[in-house]
Amino acid sequence: MSKLLLKISCLLLTLVIAVPAQAQVIDDSESGSNLPRFVSLRSDHINGRSGPGSRYPIEWVYLQKGAPVEIVAEFELWRKVKDWQGSESWIHKSMLSGKRMAKVITPGENNLYAKPDYKSEIVARVEDEVVGEIVKCPAEHGFCLLKFGNVSGWLSKNNLYGVYKEEVID
């Protein structure tokens, strides 16, 4: 009877030890960075896969270098990303950059302002789906200063994918 009790105790102890090890494998914060977070695509041809590994089928091919994507999960060297249309896929972390970019998401031409104010001078107009580099997004207002090639100007966060509504970027 005592041998049976000892075997059951050992089995239970093994199960209790196995559970925390399994929990570490599915931890969403493997890189130590906050989730979710925005990053950008490092290349103009990136395969988005159905799972975290090269053996999984390709679901999407991303063709716009610099386009922002949101990392929503991590597994080892793979990042589950959500694009501006809401599609999700897995991308190897080497294909992502920490450079903050934003995509214009409102249809048609969008005014780029000289100051973070709709009443200020319009310095340019940018089409939807154009990607620009985020220079800064101060806390005082809902605008971000963006750089599109050699043109810089302010655009409302409401018109952008790649920055959170309350996020401050200095």
C-alpha cells in the first residue's frame, strides 16, 4: 500500500512540475517587450505564415517595405502580426524592424499640415496607403509629425495605422 501511495505521490509531483514548464512555452512576452506593439516590415517581400515556423504554409506576402504591423504574440523567433486590414500571420523576427512607421488609412487625399492644427497651412497631400516615418507624436494633441521622403508635416492619429491613440512618441 505504501509503495502505491509513493508512486501516486511521485506521479502527482511530476504533473505539478510539468505545468509551470508548459506555461513558460506559451508565454506571450518571450522578447521581454510589451505586447501588443507596433514595428515595421524590413523588406518589400515578406512571407506571412499560418504558424510560427517555415514549415507552415504562406498565407500572405507583404510587398510594402516599412509598412507598420502590430505584434500580438510571440513564439521563439516568430512574431504573430496584425496588419492594417486586420489580417494576422506569423513572420520571422529578422524580417521586422523597430523603426516606427505609419500608414495613412483614410481614403483619398489627406492633408499634411505645417503645425498640429487643422487650421494651419497645408504643406502636402498624401494618398491613402502611403507609408511615412513617425518623427514624433506629442501628448498635447492628437497629431503626429511624419516624414514622407523629403516632405514633413502633421497628420491626425485618427488617419493613421501604426500608432496607438494615446501613445506618445518623442
